[in-house]
Amino acid sequence: IKKNDVIKLAQLLQDYANDKLTKDEYLLKAKQILEEQSLGI
């Protein structure tokens, strides 16, 4: 996993913790980041 993906996931978690994202939004976005990572985009 790339360093910038880890940073993106950490920022998502922070937004979720600060109630800027719902749980569903957080999971969806995290899944997208991980899928892009596995495809090597």
C-alpha cells in the first residue's frame, strides 16, 4: 500500500471521527481507495 493511500485513509478516519462523514460514506470511500490500490491505479 502506498504512503499517500495511508494518508488518505487516515484523513477519512479523521473526518469520520469529526462527524464530517457518515459511517457509510467513510466505508465507501475507504473501499474505493483500497480498490484503486489493488488495481495499481
